[in-house]
Amino acid sequence: MIDLHSHVLPGLDDGSRTLDDALLLCEAAAQDGITTLAATPHVRHDYPTTPEQMEAALAALREAGPPVEVVPGGELDLEELGRPKEELRRFGLGGRPDLLLVETPYVGWPLDLAERVFRLRVQGFRVVLAHPERNPDVQARPELLEPLVADGTFVQLTAASVDGRLGPAARRCSQTLLDRELAHLVASDAHGPSIRAVGLRAAVREVGEELGRWLTEAVPRALLDGAEPPPRPVVRARRRRWFRR
């Protein structure tokens, strides 16, 4: 599996504190069946990560010999999208300079979100929107994502939302977004081996093997390759069992 959202780099944000912590997270990821892990530290006012800091921490972690392939990235706050284009490209998800991971606010829904994403697309970026299922506005009105997805935005769900570890509201919203075909990949957003732990395998079990492989293997691989994802598998029977729970 491929995990395109984690806070594994040590000392940059609220994720791994030390290199040892980062290696433990990588080990947990490997045990979960992950082969590629994107290191995506927060890039926002409380964690003003620079490309140089991200690149140096990534080099140190790689030098320590983690049991998974660790690739670069950044989780960009909406207010950071005005950074120079070349700086944004250095935060490219998985090392792709044309792919950005953008953080959904935890509270409120910016009325100009679609416009901000459109401006990124004009600059040549593709956008992955991180964990919108945890936003109360999206939980109440999942259709807020429809224009973004129609315009080419990819939606990433958190594994702990899908399997219920982040509570019933996030779980129900994840189910709704999957049912409406408004979600494209699942990632851990792991901050440590036990704090918002990896758990991609549990999310795959929750949604079923076929859809789970699409969410954790096929779509992430296509994004890393700069390709269009393969068609979403049809899993109507699985969804009916899911909603009867």
C-alpha cells in the first residue's frame, strides 16, 4: 500500500519528535503493509515549515534506513498557497512538483476554496484535499465537495475516519463520500506509531478488498506516476452491507 499523508519527519510539527520516533512510525507502517510513505509536515502559521527544513529532515530519516520508502511532501494550509510557485513545487506530494496536498480546515468552509484550488490548477498543479470528512460543514453538507471533485480535485480520507477511530461523525461522512464517489484515496495522517496510528489495513477491511486496493494502491500509485487513476471499482453489494451496520 501507498500512504500519501503522514507526519513522520522528526521535529517539524506535532508529529514525530525524534528520529527514533520517526523510525518507529516507519516500522508500524511497514507492519501494516505500506511500502511507500509520504512525509507531509504541516506548512502553516503554527508550524512554518520551510522546504529546506523538510528536505533536511527527509534526508536524515532516509540516512537512518527506514523499512519503507519515504518520499517528500507538505500539508499546505490554505493561507500558504500564495507562496512562490517554485517553493510550492518543492513541497510537491511524493516528490511530484505538480501535485499538492492541501489541508481542509477543521472548522468552517471557506467560500473561496474552489477559487483557490482553481488558481492552483491554472498554475499547473493537481490538488489532493486532505481529510474533508473531519470538517463539520462537510459532515452536514457533503455536496460541498461536488464542484471541487468535478474540477479535478482528489479527496483523501483519513484511515481512522473510515474505520471509526475518529468517531461516528467522521465515519458516517467517510461512508457518504465514498458512496457518492467523492473520495479517491485513504491515507493515515499518522503522527506516531500509536497516536493516530497508521491503520490502512483496517480501513481496507472496512470498505472491502477491491475498493480498498483502489483507495490505497491504484489511485496513490497513479498520482505518484503523474497518470490518471484507473476507474473506480463497482462495489454496490459491499456498500449495502456497510450501511446496514
